[in-house]
Amino acid sequence: DGGITQSPKYLFRKEGQNVTLSCEQNLNHDAMYWYRQDPGQGLRLIYYSQIVNDFQKGDIAEGYSVSREKKESFPLTVTSAQKNPTAFYLCATQPGADTQYFGPGTRLTVL
Amino acid sequence: GDSVTQMEGPVTLSEEAFLTINCTYTATGYPSLFWYVQYPGEGLQLLLKATKADDKGSNKGFEATYRKETTSFHLEKGSVQVSDSAVYFCALSDRGGSYIPTFGRGTSLIVHP
């Protein structure tokens, strides 16, 4: 069954802690994206990767890091440098210039 | 750069009312246009799309027509249901550019019984 999985669904972070959000896909899509969504807001692009071992900063990359060692996986680390990380995080894949496919999201809360 | 503007919400309707959510865009290339829907607590999913001028995308009773002359892609449905309550995002993907999509800010739809 093809799709995108994100884990965990809910994540809690203490001050000064780094946390990693997982995104895995078996759609065989080259491009993967990370977005941040705040209540009542649209999507803001954090990082994207169009090919393995390469990734680019989006509009709000500060305080975040990513890796793309495998086609199937694009984990996002929220570092302690991100001062306001509480948000809903969405991972997406895209085959070429077409539809994006989204995971179910991870809701991160700072304690 | 590319941009998408959609009407602000929330849009509040009674069941069986007619729905229009306006979306206009600016793009330097030849974009594909999309409407995505997001139900509470979930990711976005494609509702419909159109890839060239005058194409009409349709799905689940929703329709939108790619109007190049007015740079618009308005979403319509003739009779909404309570289950249509969600946030709707208009987006474009420029096939002549980087392929990175541009999203509107989303429009919340609330349908009352």
C-alpha cells in the first residue's frame, strides 16, 4: 500500500532539546518537502530535496536541519535554535511538476 | 515571483447552499493549478487540478476552470454538505520553472446543518 508516513503523530519538546520528525515514503517520488503550518495560517516551506544527497533551504529554514541519504526518507530535525517550534509539520512528496502528496502530519508542542 | 491569492475565510454556509471560493494567481511560466483540501488534524489531499487554459477540474461535486485571461481558478460546488467543512488551498506549480508549488493561505469552510 503506497503512501507517506510521518511519525510520531504528537511530539513534545522541552526547552533546549533537539527533536527529529520522521518522514518515509514508498511512492518512489524523487522530490520531498517539509512544511510548517501554524493555526489559521497557510503552509510555509522549510526545506526541500529534489534528489538523494541534495537539499535546499526554503523560506523558513533557520533552526531546522534535514538529511536525504535515501530516496525513501527525509527526516527533519528541529533544533534548539528554533525559538518557536510549536506547529503542525507536514511532509510531502512530488513526482515532477505535478500533484503533491502529503503525509498525515506531526504536531509538535514545546513544553 | 509566483503567487496565489484566495479569499479569506471563514466561509460559513448552510447545507445545500452554493459555494464559491475565489482564487487568482500570478505566474511567469505555464502553471498547473490545484485545489487541495485539509480536514481537521490531517494532511492536505488533492481535490482537483487543471494543467492548461480552459481545462476544468472536477471531483466529488467540486469544479474549477483554468481561466488564463483572468488568471483565476475559482472553486465551486452546487450544494455543500456538512462533511465538506474543511480548509481549502489553491496552489500552482510552474512546469517551466523549479516545480516548487506556491500555495494560497487557505480558506476555511464551515457548513451548518
